[in-house]
Amino acid sequence: MTRLVFREDPYQQEADAVVTAINERGGIILDSTNFYATAGGQPGDAGVMETANGPITIATTIYDESKTPVHVPAEGQPLPTVGDKVKLKLDWASRYRNMRAHTLMHLLCCSVPFPVTGSAISADGGRIDFDIPEGHIPVKEELSARINALITENHPITISSMTEEELDARPELVRTMFVKPPRGSGIIRLVLIGEGGKIDLQPCGGTHVKATGEIGPVAVTKIENKGKINRRIRIAFA
């Protein structure tokens, strides 16, 4: 099992690791990593893997079929050898932007009280698709003001957990219609915004900032009709 350093400290920009495998596509597997692998609408991390033979540019990080993080080298990069000691250095500007954006998605989600049908983080913010019935579409300016108020109030963000049985007893915590939290370990990771999760409380495996004030000012830029049950709300850093 790869130790997921980003779960323990999403602000850790560098980490030491050992190469445990190279898969058939040239993906690099380590005993631990601070690189987030693509999941939950959050892009995988990029950066540099320093080795005794020189640096390797990592284009992205993904999960394989066994849910193990795989570091994908940019085209033409050399590969390390199993057993090599390496140092991982994040593209911190990109990761921190994703942390701000992922936390922003939680604020958008808790500000629109309807089921989520999809989401994605982008370079300038992100979007969430909601199942919003006719007559309940929010006003862009009002929604922007609501979310900016939560950001300005600088609510703390903490991590907790509950058992799968406890989550089953509180199905309202899962806002997504088609994607459910991964199961099998018996424990579900929770992200709490505000004291005791008073602003938002959701199962989530992503990386987030320590307080909402780190997000900075934002604006809802577009609300689109994307099908019978989809209303796409786009939000961006101002």
C-alpha cells in the first residue's frame, strides 16, 4: 500500500519515497507520495521526481485498477529502477490552486440545496452540475454574494471520519447522485467546513485549504441548462 502523504498534510510540497514498481506503461509506483491522484473532479498532481540519475518530470498522477497512485512521466523521460530512493517536488502553484478550487466546490455545493450530478475543477475555479427543478434556479449575483460571505468569514476546515455503517445511517451527507464514496476499508473520510461541520460536512478524499479565507474572492460566471436534470453552475476566482 502506498502511504498517501497528501491525506496527512496537503501542504507538504516535498517528500522522500522509494520506487516499488514500474508498471507495463512506464508508470512509477512508490511506497509513499505527496502527489494527489486524479479523483473526485480534482486533477492529478504534476511536478518533479528527483533521482540519483537526474530529475524526471511527472506529467500527472492517476490511480490504477487497484487504487494505487501511479506517477506518469512526461513523454521521453527516463525511468528509475525499483528500489531507487527519490524525492518528490510538487508543482505547488497548481496544487494550491486545486486545493482552493476544491474547497470552493464544497461551498458552492452547500449553497445550492439540490443533488449533484457531476463536477470538475479547472484552472480558474470549477463547475458543479445540479439536478435543479424549474423555478428554483439561483440568481448568479445572489449566489456569488452568499459564497463570498462564507469565504470572508474564514471558516476553519478540518478532517474527520465515520464508519460505513454511520454513513449508511446519514445518507443525506452524500450529495452526489451517481458517484458514491469508496468503500471497503470500513472508514469514510469526511471534510468539515466550520466548527463541527456547521457550514458543510461531506465524504471527500480530496485536498483542501485550512480555512475558507484562503480561497479569495470568487464570482458565479454562468448557469447553464445541460439536459433534463442538469443545471451547470460555473464559478471562478475573481
